[in-house]
Amino acid sequence: MKSEAPTHSNNNTKREFAQFFLEVGCEEIPAGMICGAAKELQIILNKYLALEKLTDGTEVIAFGAPRRLVATCPHVWLKQEDIQRQITGPPKSAAFDGQNAPTRVAQGFAAKYGVGVEKLFVVSTPRGEYVAVEQLVAGRAAAERLAEIVPRAIAEIPWPKTMYWTGASGLRFIRPIRWVVALLGGRALRLEIAGVAAGAATTGHRFLGKSSIAVSSYNDYLGKLEKNYVLALPAKRHEKVDRELSKLAAGKGLRVHADAALLELVVYLNEYPSAILGNFDPTYLELPEEILITVMRDHQKYFALRRRDGRLAPNFLAVINLDRDAKGLVCAGHERVLRARFADAKFFWELDQKCRLADYLPKLASVVFQAKLGSYGEKVERIRALSRWFAEQWFARGIQQARVAHADRAAELAKCDLVTGLVREFTELQGIVGGLYAKAQGEPEEVCWAVYDHYRPTGLDEPTPRNLTGATVSIADKLDTLVGCFAVGLAPTGSSDPFGLRRAGLGVVKIILERKLPVSLSESISAAARGLFGYSPKLKVTPEIEKSVGDFLVERARYVFLEREGFAYDEINAVLAAGADDLVDAQDRIAAVREIRKTRNFEPLAVSFKRVRKILEKAGSEKKWRFPAVRPELFQEEAERKLHAAAHRVAAEAQGHKKVRGYREALQGIAKLRPEVDEFFDRVLVMAEQEDIRRNRLTLLAELLSEFSTIADFSEIVAAEK
Amino acid sequence: MKSQVKHEEKKSQKLLEPSFQDLILELEEFWADRDCVLQQPYDIEVGAGTMHPETFLRVLGPEAYRVAYVQPSRRPADGRYGENPNRLYKHLQLQVILKPPPADIQNLYLQSIRAIGIKLSEHDIRFEEDNWESPTLGAWGIGWQVLLDGLEITQFTYFQQCGGIDLDPVSVELTYGLDRIAAYLQSVDNVFDLRWSCHRRYGEVRLAEEQQFSAYSFDYANPEITRKLFDLHEREANALLEAFGQASDEVKRRFPVLAAYDQCLKCSHLFNVLDSRGVISVTERATLIGRVRQIACRIANAYLAQRSLASAPVSKAVRGEA
């Protein structure tokens, strides 16, 4: 049993530091991964530098461009600190004999650490006396440590899908590494990654720059790369693209169709991005602008342009990886590609409409939704039934816009565009194309927009369907997917969620809350389950599955309340514990709790409720003590009587408020109970000796708790510390 | 002397605007100069150059190899009766396999683009993420599509697995889309307007083929017979593989594994015909792909087993480059 503990350091007075610089040169890294990978590299290097005590806490900066990941730290100690360690060895009894002479054990221990036995000393530990030796552990040179750390750090960067290229046992990385620059204080570190020796030479732009450029520091690197047509810093690329796009648009009296995601993408697709302006045949403007923009953005990564009146202009902006397009060759090439794309889109737009949208319905029978859940044709049957069910419910509850016929028709048409040529070619236009065809074919406007919008919301910050019918079909579609997938064992686990169920769940919650729809989660889930059983695939959904879908949706709601509405954890927990089947109602209750908790009486009352809950839990099973009702004749103290009477009065009032969802007023009333509750706890000993008195008091508290826990479970509220 | 003049004439014309066949000749010459075996198209219908045994089988095992060939590739579902300017039932790919890939493979590829008359510094050439996968071959790789001024001209793939087997060393596969590149070089919007040779247009050479094979695979192919053919070729392939499994080493050495692979290719093409005919249900689709993949994977294993019995390897094992 040897332990090591650093005691004090030595000879560390004057320490030198230097700049560490690293560039990992790769074949083109997928644009969407560069930024994340740089962040990971930063975290990993910070971790190792701290672990090795190589920095004074100065953080690593890291960033990337298509062919390189870059990291630098301005302050790395050239040498680790020397450390004086005390090393504990064998027990004293084994190390010295009766005459206090060192034994062979002691000699062996001393020899191992290269000292004479006279340097050994005795330390006392909780386990007894042991011999020990002091040793100076010399700090190692940073260059030496970095040569080990850097290859490990690079190998640790996580990627979605990796490859090998030097052989099956070689390094796995996102793309082959072709050069490495690793400098400490301007001098190249001796290290190797995947067979590539690090050096001091980087590489410029593939076509415009030199292929070997010696660099001595971070600043030298940035400057020299810029001269060789690489803007290594993403911010610089961003700024250049942004400026050039605006300038070209303004020159034509147009404005850029803003697209932050596309801008970010082109920043990571080009090492020296430049914008060029191209044209297309204005006759293509007859196509819906959604189609034109999608083709330009998703397929060609072009920015669309708008006129002053908001209409699309027959121009586009492309970002190219060059300094300029002197001869206009690049522009002509991009224009030709776009022409072919638009010609394709126009071809399908016209071909698809040779028959009506509904005529595509039979073809959905051959498009699989999920192997165990059948085809889209079958899914459409279920969505129709569920949409009708929702519309009927809502109409019956006085929502005048709920039209069963619209909901049914929209659900029937919703998936038809999946088998059109246009959506097969441009899959991201699903829903939109169906909506546009429906409109062109004279379906009611409500139905057209419903088809158009029914995939919405595509994210937490994305818009929900614009009309009630769209909301209906969207919820029905997502709920059918959720219940179906859960039933066949496809509930998301960890980071794996191939069917996007979390997003679907968030979508359901977001639509319900935004439209304030009266939806019982449990009843809706049951309705979806009935559809899965009544129609193909005739799947039996167990109550346990239904419950897990409900819990899953409540979890999404918890997330929305927390992240979007900014409610506090405990407010959300308190309310959801009191019931979460109606999310709109839950949101109203949370809002009321948040408002009331600021008032003087509320948090102390919440503390009292927590106390009540604890007392009742300690008292054991209710069966043992609870009376059917409080028995006033058993009251001994005035405080008991007063609490009982006040509770009775407040409960009656609160009931009235709750009926009209006046949760704020109800909670205000409840908060007024505080003096009576406080007095009760001051004066009354709940666990009285006499059994029926004790049981009566417990019954009083139990009634109080259940009566006032229907809005929120106050015992979940975490009182602010004073 | 006369031929010299003719050659010069051809050269100058080529610089102006290479014909479709000039493009093929340039690329083949380029890769032949870089130690590639110039192979010929495979004589069985395939959906991609990857299915040629010179790729599918050669990438397996340890021996170094370099090969280039044009492969007409049939994609029945992409047929448009010769009426669409960009879509073809059969398009021509130039396929290059470099095993193992040299470290400057990207530059090498770019030199080939320069060789066909494209000045690199005047064009927007980029490598955009595109990982390739062939479920029927049990093959996948990591790579890019290469874009020339926004046009996809090449699929560039580091093969990682083929026939379900991890590759060691890996191979790089370059697949040039010849029709597209030629259309670009000749500034033509419609593939059928391409100049194939000095005097012939692409349409003159190929239009009838496009029309007839589109009609066959969309309208005429008899689903019942096609299915039967699929079953028969599958049976033949499986019977061969079965026999291989039971054969002695002596017999295995000369066993017709290559013939079994031909049966597998037949199945793959027949599946594509059934698919374009629109007679495959969703579940059946997955099943049929699985059946072809199973044969492909068994063949890959049989091929490796056979190679390990060979008295002398085809060429020296891998040089230490990558």
C-alpha cells in the first residue's frame, strides 16, 4: 500500500511560457460539423492542459474551416512544475528490526526510489507507522507532454460517422488528415497523427494559394493564410459573405431573402467565400415561390432575392470558393445548373397536375410508413378518423370553426403529395406541394392551408398551422405516429430517436398551448389507440403504452413550460403533480401560481403544506386512521375549530373560482388560510395521545391537503431561502 | 506525316470543345498514365460502375490494384423515354479504382479535371459531403460529390465496406458522370444535343435505346416472367455458392465464383426492372433487396476464400501509402 501525496514544490520561481498552436489539415470536412468539432476540440484540449497543469487557466481558442481545425492557447508553461512527493512505503515494523536497523525490505524500498536507507523516515498514519521517502518529481517539458496529448485529443473528437484510410486498425476520423501544424513557441512539436508528422507548414487555398507556407505563430498563420486566400476565422468569412451579398443585392435594387442557416452553411463550405449574382428566366417565376426558393436554397445553396414589393426577382446569389469570377464562367455554370433544376421542377409541377391530388391516394398503399405500422395509405385512414374525432369534440364544446368535413378532407389529402413527382424530387417540399396542388384544384381554402401546414411545427421555434383544420390534422398525424411507434417498441431511447418522436411530441404540445385547445391527453391517446386497433394494422395498444405516451407528452410540456414560458421548475412540478391531462388548464394554473407566489402568505403556506404532507406520510396508511369526515365534536382546541371553519369557507369560495378557471383568485383565497394554519401548528399537537383525537386531527389535515391540491401540489414549491 | 496533321487538328478542336468520345479518351489516357489497367465495360446489365467485378471483387483483400473503365449503367426507374433533357435510362460513368489510395488522391483527381480542359482557378470546384451506400451490394463508403460551378460531376468515395466485409486497405472510387461533364464542356442543356464524335450527336447514337428500354421497363416487361427470372438466377447463384462451400480446396481454386457473381448481377438488374414497373410492394421491396445482398455478401466471402488459396497473388501486397 503505497500512497503518493504532493507536499510542496521547489525551484518553480521563474517559469517561462509560450504560445501553443495547432492546425489539423484535412480533406474537406462536412460543413455542418466543423463548428461543433472545433468546440469539442477546445473542450478536450482545455481538459488535458488543465490535467497536465500546463496552463495558468488561459483557455484554448478553437475554430475551423473546410480543410482545417485550428486551436491555440497563448499561455502554455514550457515546463510542468517540479513536485516534491512523499511516498509511503512498508510498515515501520517490517522496515526496521528489533535493533532499529533497516531490514532488506527497507533497503529494497530505498533502492527503488534511488536513495540510501538513511533518507527514510517514519510517518504515522491512521493505520499505524510506516516508512516514507521524499522525492522530487521533476516537471516534464511541455513539448514532450503535448506530443502525447495532441494526438489523443484529436482522436477524441466525436463525429457522427467516421472513416479509416490508413488501414482498418488506423485512426478513425471524419475525413483523412493530410497535414498537421503543431507549434510551441514557434517551434514544431515532434508528433505524428495517422502517419502524418507535424511540422510548421500549412496549406493555402486549394487553387489560389501556395501549397506549403511556413508559419511561426497564430497571428503569423492568420496573416499568411489570408494572403493565400484562406480566411481561417469563421467570423471573417461570415462578414465577407454578408457584405458582398448585401452589396450585390443593393446594386440591383433588391434585397436578400434572409436565411441565417444558409449563411452559416456557406461560411463553412468555403475557405474564401465570394458572392456572385446570377439570373434565371423570368418565366420560371410562374412557379410558386416556395418551390423556387427551396430549389435554390436546398439544392444549390443559393440565396433568393426579392423586389421592393416583396415579389421574387429572377436572380440569385451564389457563394463561391474563389476571389472572383473574372470571366463569368462560374456564373454561367451556376445559371445552367439552376436552369436544369427549374426545368425539372416545372416539368413535375405540370405533370403532377394532369390528375387530381386525390387520385394519388391509392398509390399511398405502396409507400411504407413503418414496417409494423403499414403503409401511408393505412395511416391516412387512421388520421382521417382521428381528425374527425377531434373536430367533433371541439364543435360540441362550442368551437364554431371546427368543421368535421374539412378535417376529414384535409387528412385525406395530406399525404397524397408524397407520391407526386415534385415531392419525390424535392422531398423537403412535402405538405407544401400538396397544399399548392389542392389550391390550384379548387379545394376549400381551409383545407388547402391545412394540407400545406400539417407538418408544422418543424421545430420549437417554428410556426404552427395557421388554421384550426391544419392544427387538427397535424395533431392527429403526430399522435398516430407517437402511439403507433410506442406500441411497436420504437419509443426514443437516449439520443436515438429515428422517427423524430420528441419533435412530434413537442409539436402536439405547442399546437395545443398556442391555440388553447381543449384536449384531454388521455382521451386523445385512447382515440389514437382505437384507430390503430380499428383500422390496419389492427394493433392492440395496452393501457401501459397509453400511459407512457401520456407521460412522454407531459415531459415535452414540462420542457415547453420551462424553456419557452420561463416558468420555474417547482411551479411546473407543483401544477403537473396536481394533474396534467389538460395542458391549457395546466398552463393557466402555473401562471396563477407564479403570480401568487410573490404575495406574502404564499411561500410560508407552501412550507406548511410540506409539513402536512410529511406528517401524513409518517402516520402511515390512511386506512388506519382516516375518518370518513372530520368530527367537530372531537376538537379540543380553538385553533382546530378555526382552521376547520376557515378551510370550509375558503374551499367553497375556491370551488367557485375554479369553475371559471379563476385560479389566481382561488389561490389568493387559499393563501389567506395562512394565519389559521400557522396558529394550528403553534397550538396543536397533531399526534395526540388519545387515538380518536389524533385521528380526527389527521383527517382534518388530509382533507385540507386534498382540497387545496387540485390546482397545484404546494408541497412541491421550493421556498426561497431567507 | 498525314496522321500527324490529323492529330494536331483533332487536338486544337479538342481544346475548343471536346466531343463526348474525346472526353472519354482524355480521362482514360490520364489514368492509364497513372498505372491504371484500362478495363472494358462489363457485359452484363449493371446499375453502377461499382457492380463491375473489377470494382466489387478487386477492392476485397490485400492486393494493390488500379483500374479505370467506362461503364454504361442502367437505372430503369430514371428512364424518361428520351424526352427529358437530363434523365437517362442508361448513362455512362467512368470508374476509377485506386487501391490503396495515394495520399495526394484529391490532387490527382483534380489534375484529371484539368486534363479535360478545365482551368481550376477559374472555376468553383468543391467537395461536398455525400456518403455513398449500396444496400444491394452490402457496400458503403465515405466521401463527397464533387461540384463544378454547382454541377455534380463526380462521386468521390473512400470505400469502407464491400459485400459486408471491412476493407483493408481501403480503395478510392472515382465515378465521373460523363454525360454531365460533356454537357458542361460543350455548354449544352440537353444531353441528346451533345456532340458524341465530330459528326454524330448523342441523340443519334442513343435516343432509340432510351425510348425502347424506357418503354420496356415501364410498360412492357412482364412482371410474372421477370419475377421468375429473378428466382431462377437467384437459384443458380445459391446452388453455385452451396457447391463452393462443400468443395475441396483443390476444386475451390478453379470454382466459378465469378459465374455466381454474374447471376447476382442479373438479380439486381431484374429487381430494378420490377421496381420501375411499379409492381413491388413495400415489404417485398425490402425483401428482394435483402435477397440480392445476401448473395453479394456470400460471393464476397467466397471470392476471398478462393483468393487465399491462390498460389501467387495477383500483384505485390499493399505499398505503405495512404
